[in-house]
Amino acid sequence: MGNLTMLGGSAPSPTVRAAMEEAGRYYVDMDQLLESSGRVVADLLGCEAALVTPGCAAALLLGTAACVAGDDPQRMERLPDTTGMKGELVIQAPQRYKYERVVRMTGVRLVAAGSEMECTRADLEAVLTADTAALLYPILGDAPDGFLSLAEVLEIAHAAGVPVIADAAYQVSPLELFRRTATCGADLVGFGAKYFGAPNSSGLLCGRRDLVEAARAHTFAAFERRELPGYGRPLKIDRQEVVGVVTALREWMNPASQGERDEAASRRGRALRELLRHLPG
């Protein structure tokens, strides 16, 4: 079935496991580790900034909190009460999905543009107001059917001064797709790190430097180290996991590793074919 959360995520490689074991021998300032590891990730993916998070869902939540409250301590402390702040998050109605609950946990009110079957340019423009904190765009891998493409959404949202958060959880292969998605023009992009061989409980938030830095201000590390009342205090990630994400990403971005993954997939395909080809139907 692949690297699914419900199955325990991925099977980290020996290299990743060794790096995590070594990281466990030392203690670090977690705020500094998140900042420095983010620089490495951003360099590998070619994006402006990045943050290692405890899963893609956490990346979406922290990104939404950054869009609503920024790194203003007074606003941060008030969440999930968004009174006096931009408290709406827009999604195209045909794209509604169960993970929208994650962003609603920040206190935003979800506004669906269009109908369940269709969202047009006019539908989207009509719901973008002064109260819109961000627009959520789930990248599900399929061509748009009844809703606007990411390129169209970026044009419309940015014209209205609204940042776009893209949920690209598993868009990590092939490597060209991974890099292209990380730099797609969305203000924030979330990935699940388990899809490239990191621990099940890890993810990435990539995008605009100011918003990624605001999201880092909402982390558990900034809560403890900088006394910032961020909304993400429960979303803790361990130092071993952070190192595991960076190591797994380096390994994943190696073209030689891509060839090995393709060959492994081909072997699995041949094995399944042999198991199934004698069955009727």
C-alpha cells in the first residue's frame, strides 16, 4: 500500500537509522536545530525557506497559524480566538476533504467557494475578502475536474493579496515533481516526510521566508526557548526525527537512489504479476 500513516509510515534506510541513533547521543537547542535544518532542506529543494514539522498535518496547521497571527505574541496568544484578525480560510468546494479539519483547529472559519460540483473563477473571487487569511489548495495528483488549477488559483489569490497553502503531502516522486511542487509559487507547501523515507511522525513546511519563520515562531521550540505563546506547542518533534528527515531527504534527492527505487518498484510489480496471473478474471 505504500508509506501510509495507518501502517506506521515508512521503513527508514540503514543510513537514516544510523544518523538518528547518532543524533540521540547528543542534546541540542531545538529552536536552533529547526532553523539550521530548515536551511539545509530549503537548499536541497530550491525553495526560499523550510521547517521540519511533526507530519504534513502539523505543517498545514502551523502554516495556517502563521497566516492568521504571524509572529505577533499578542495575536498568537489569542488563538483559536481570531476576533480582530483575518479569520477565514477559503477552499474550493469540489476540493473539500477530511484534512481541512486540521486547519480549522487554528480557529479559522472555512469558506467553500462554488458548489460541490464546480468552482469557477467568479466563485473564487467572490469569497476572497478582507477577512481571508489564506486559501487551502489540496494537490491530489489528478487534473482539475470542476475546479480551478493551482496556477489559476495562485493568480486570483495573489491578485487579492491572499497567501496560498498547498497540501502536497505525497508529491515527492519523481524528483522533478518534488522540486517543482516545492517551488510551485504557493506561499506555503506541506509534505509528509514519511513518503521520502523519514519517520512516520515527520513532515516539511516549505515556502515564503516570512511565513515559514512565522510558523517556526509557533513551534514548541520557540514556546520554550523564546517564550513565544505559539499555537503549536503540542506539536513536538524529536531531534532524532529532525536529523532523520534531513538525512532521508539527502538520500532521496540522490539520482542514484531514484534508480534503486525504480528497480525495487519494478521487482514488486513483477512479483505481483506472477502471483496474480493464474487467477481467473
